[in-house]
Amino acid sequence: MVIGAGFASRGFYQSQDSTPHPGATAYSATQPESTEVSRDSVRTALSNRAGGSGAGTSYVTVQINGVNKVVLGEHFTTVKSVLDAGNITLETGDQVSPSLDEKVSEATTIKIERCDSEVKTENSAIPFNTIEEKTDSLPSGTKKVKTEGKEGVMETTSLVTKAGSKDISSNIFASFVKEAPVNKVIQVGTGSVAVSAPAAASGAPAGAAATTAPVGESQNIAHQIVVSKGLGEGEFTCLVQLWNKESGWRTNAANPSGAYGIPQALPGSKMASAGADWQTNPSTQINWGLGYIAGRYGTPCGAWAHSQSSGWY
């Protein structure tokens, strides 16, 4: 998860100025412990990333119908300033405490009670990829399944407003990778005869000999960008595994910490430097994410290796 939130029509949170899991030691988007987000955890995550918001960033908790999120920003003054920064739109009948003109600090928890609404959590599938790895341990022209594929799980929590039995609006609180997909790995023989060789670790970063078939629009866009940069198929394979784990390749993936989008920028508004449509456009998010990776790790395989060893990138 990288440095880098919306409620209302975009999710729940985003930064006020420049623009939008809880973990203990390994700050990973795939391992949320609860909906209670720790400001210390957020600040620790920011300090682990180059170019983070650092000590100047404030963190204020907003609780809507019992669900907590952290709104990131600077120069918070009143409750209203926090709601504005988090793009939180009040509806008729909402009960807000403290009042909108009350001053806030990081110790403040803003509570909003919304009638005729309920929190719903749903799971959706994240497709797995098929990776082909060349190996001289198999005769040329032969293939062998090394790892069977398994779909991942994306957990999305939304506040649903109802009119009688009819849902009239649904606003995302959080959408994160609950379980990363397991990619199907097929070994492709390049040897003249079968030889005994130790198999690579199942989760190891794929090298230049690996080829991954893109799944979905976002991955197809990323594949074109990666190839155009001359990074090669092996680097695309590493990128697929990295962002499968971080966001399931969802443009609206919204971590409770404020990380957002395919590359899990924290705050998400950092991606505005790549385009004003950063909240919804996969190309904008992918280009920003590849720029971040290049500046910090050099290549997607470098970022994937760091993610495997530390739990974040």
C-alpha cells in the first residue's frame, strides 16, 4: 500500500489540501483487523513512505452509523471542515455530534447517525491470472500445471439508505482485498530432455521468462503501458501480483486508512498529479502507480519483492 481516500458518491474519505487498515507492524491493505482505524497506524504508514504527508497531516475520525473512517488533511478547524475534506454530504435528518462549528483536534471523533440506513458488507470475486513460466526442467513443447488458480475475495462495506423496502442510495465506506487471488502457474518446457531442478517458490517474483495473460480492462491498459515502457513481460507479471494483493485492480478500492485506487495511493489525491480523473480512470491511476514504483523501487519486480518481505510497498 503506498502513500497516498471519499464518502458520498466516491467512497468515504479523501485529503483536504493536495487532494484521497489498520495494521500493527505490517501495514497491508489485505489484512484489515477491524473498522477501528488507528491514527498511529496511519502515521506509521505515512512515515514508511517517501514523500509522505508526515507530521503536517491531521487525522480525524468520522463515525457514521457506528462505522469509523479516518479523514486525512491539513489545517482542520471545525467539524464542517473535516466533513468537507472527506466529501461527506449530510442528509436531511442526520444527527451530528459535535456541532458543525465546533473546533476539532486529532482526539475528536465526529459521530453521524443516519435514519433509514444500514451498513451492508458484501463479498465479490477477484479473478486470478494465468502465468506461464519457462523452465528447462521440462522437455520443449510440454506444459505442466505448477499451481492451480483460485479467485480472491474483495470485501465492500457500504451505507445503504432505504425508502421502505427500496434502496435509494449506496455509498462505499471501504472496499479492500480480503483474500488475494492465487494465480494459476503453468510451467512451459524449454529443455531438450527432462531434468531434475528445484521449483521456484510459489509466491516468488516472476523473472523475465514469465508471461501473464491480462484479466479485465485495467490489466489490459497496464499491460500496454508496461510494454510501451520496455519493461517486459516479467515486470508485468510482478505488477499483476502486486496490485492483485493491494486492490484487486479496482479503481474504487478504498482502504479504511485512506489509501485509494489500483495502486493504493495514500492519500488517493496524490494521483491528481497524473490527472483530474484520478478517482475513476484506470489509466491515470496506473500511470501514477508506475511512476511511484519507478521512483522508489525501480521496477514492479522490485516493488513486489519488497511487498513480499515487508507486507507493504
